[in-house]
Amino acid sequence: MTGGVGGMRGSSRAGAAVAATALAVLVTGQGARADDGGQAAIRLVSAPGTVFVPDPGGGASAPFDVVLAPDGGTAVTGATAVFDLSALAGTVDVTPRPGEEDCTSQDLEVTCALGDVGGRTELAPFTLSAADGTPPGDAGAVTVTVTADNAPAVTATAHVVVGRPRLSVLPAASGRLAGRSVDVTPAFGNRGDVALTQGVTVRVSGSAPTTREFSNCRYDRADRPTVAECDFPAVLSPGRAVRTDAPFTFTAPHAATSLGVSYQVWPTGNPPAGTEPLPADAPRGTAGPLGLTPSDEGALVAGTAFEGHWTVAADPPPALVDYAATPFTIEGVVGQTLDVAVPYPTGGPAGGPTAVRDPQVVTMPQGIHAVLPSRSERRQAVYCVPVSGRTVSCPFGPGGYGQILRVHIDANVPDAAGTIAVVPPSGTDRDPADDRAAITVFVTDPAAATASPSTAAATGGTGATTPPADTAPSDGGDPSGRRGLAVTGAVGVSFLSAGAFLALATGSVLLVRRRRAF
């Protein structure tokens, strides 16, 4: 028809694919009305709620597209779609799409015989263009009614507006974050020649979670959402720009090296092609509503989508601390086998006794050698392991359990001494000079121990020889009753944690009960 009053020439075929055009047709969620009754049902999957038609004189037009489908498993039979265009008389021209043989027109009504509809069907019977002399603004409406032999009728109304809004958004952003979070405050404007009167929807998405905060926003999930969609019932007049009155904060997990955030803007109810809005019953924010405040349109760029991408700084290196080995003493009688509690080093963030990844390294004093306990005993506690010569490796027990060094005193060597060394994590030790500490030795000859009962009690009694192999009482105690001297270091009993040892103090000497450490 010409000028909105002539007859329509040609027809339209159901199921035709809708070609993309330079002009976007904005689809609002007006909803369809269905009468009760019938065995089948018709669903309008997509129907234009608002169609923006270009100004007259440019030759451009806007397509009118409808998508429908059966609502359920029963096919719709004898379906017919009727488009009432009478409200457009004198303001908008309607042009049929060529080759559409299933649609006919009479006066200001287009009728499309669809027949049986068993699945998704796209219907694009005509395009709309402004008639000469039509001013920008509201130009009328199109009413769509779909009927069928076995389903109730459904109707939808599309408002037709002459003129086009042209949205603007923030320019793309990138950079490096000092922390792991970024705040994005969506801003948008209208550079077109008509106002957006149906409201504006903003959809913000991130590669990391945000908080479910704003009550007028829907979120893709209740816990750690990554998408927020907010409706604003505002009129966005030409030349006006606004921004949200609070930001969306997205926080990257510690393993992430980058963080991306984007937002889209569209007239409420008219999502872009390929974008599925969040449902009305999606989780809502738990705090107050998000509002809009005026913004500078000059800072925006033409478009409907913003993209931001930031590099996340690596976690800072660990702070330097002072790891220090703890000295200790071995005291006993020549010929005696002892279990010695090896003290933890000091250092770490708290500055007290601490464990590190690598074992401590012990260099045995002259006249004393390390003994490897039986397999059954090693299953009950963490023992130091001879490596070669006088070198012994002392691993840290799991869950705070301590280390035990079993030694045999071979001879009383004057001025005998050993060392213990801690191996701090690479690059974390502030003062390597104290990573090594002394092992002091006090050895008594057997004759002197026999002559002095008090000394024998303090050093474990009778001066036992190496215990029999694979003897481990069920309570974790000393199988021979003659071994059990453990000598504490400068930190006393504080390095014995998580019930690793039962220590009975006798002066500076501790009796150690072994406990399963696995």
C-alpha cells in the first residue's frame, strides 16, 4: 500500500528466514493474550512490541517479523495470522515482501494462511516505512491475531514509532589491575531523534563473580552470580545520558590472570537478536534498588555494548621473614641409645616455631651416630633418617607432629659438637646467617653414671644398648624401658604441637612418648 492507504501487492510465506538489515527491529515484551479452551495452544515466541521506522525520504524500511510455535506437544492445525494495520493509515507505508504466496491483503488488513504448525515458524509478511510528511514520534500500532482450528486465539500489539533512537555507551577499557577487583559503572545515552519511552534495560556480565546486591536487578544465580540484568522505567530523551548511581564489582579468583566485564543496553523488552533475557523469577538483589543519575554524553561512543578487559596482577611475593635453626643438646651415657626430640626452627609469619617444606639437616657430633628405627616404629612417628657419613635428614611430621632423632653414644669425645640447619623456602629468609645452630653434647662414662644415681635417673637410667628390632608396644611407649632421653632446645616444649609427644620435664631434659604420626 502507498501512504498507508493503498492495497498490498504480493504475499508472505510462513517459515521464511528473516534476513538481517541495517535497521534493528526492537522487540518488546508486550506478551500475548490467549483465550481459554482448545486442545492445542499457540505461543508467540517473538513479536515486535515497538518498531522504529526510519524517517521519510531515506528509502529505508523496517521489517515486521513474528515467530510462533505450538505451546506444548500438540501441533496446531488450520492456523491463520491476521495483521490489522488500520491504525497506520496516512502515517506509515506497508510494502509486501516479494514471493510470499501465503499472505494476501485487503484494505488495511493482511491475512496469512499458515495451515498446520508443528514447530517454530517465522513469519515476515511486510516492511514498514514512514510516509512523506510524517513527523517523528508515535505513528500508530499493528495488532496481530493468530487463530487455529484446535487452539484458542492469541493477540499481540506492536507500537510503531517514526524515527530511531541511537544508543551510546562507554568506550572500551583495558589495563592492569592493582588488586583482583574492578568496578564498572554502566553509562549510556541516546543520540537518536526519538525518545525511548518504554524504559531501558542494562545487562552486565563478567568472567568472575559479582555480588547479588540491587533489588531491581535479576541475577543468573543466587550464589556468586556473573550476570545482572536491571530494568529502569526511565524516558531516555534525545541528547540525554545517564549512568548507574553505584558500580558493579567483579572479583577475579586467585588463579585468574585476567578479568573481563561487559554490558549491553536495549529498550526494555527489546533484547538484541541472540540475547535471551533473564526470566522474571530469576534471583533478585538483596539490598536497595539501583538508580540512574545524569552523565556526560560527550564521554560516550555510539553503540549498544561496552567491553572491558583487565590483566590481574600476580599475587605479591611472600614477605621476608627470619628463619632460624634452634640449638639443642644430646646428653647421655656411653653405650646408650636415645630418642632425641629435634626442635622446630623459628620464623614464618608468626615468628614462632614453624615447619618448612624441606627437611632439616643434622650433622652428627663426633662419637655419636644416628640409628634408623625399625619399620614398625617408623610407622608410629617421624624419625630422622641417616643419609651418608655424619649427615642426617629430619623431615617434619604431618599436621604439626615433631621429629625424633635416635642416636647411639659410641664414645665420650672431648669438645664434640654437631649442627642443625633449616632450609627456608627460596627467597623468603631475611637473615641466612642464623639458619644453622649448634648441637651440644654432654656424655657421661658408664662408671660415673653407676656411681651417681641422680645422674642415671636424669639421663634415662641404666644406659641401655640398641633396642631389639621390630618391638613397638601398642601404647607407643619405649619398648625397652631403657631408652627415652630427649633433650629440648632453646624453645622448650613449645615446638611440640598437636599431641605429637607427651613430654615430662626433668630440668631441661624431656622424656618423649612416640605417637603414630600418620
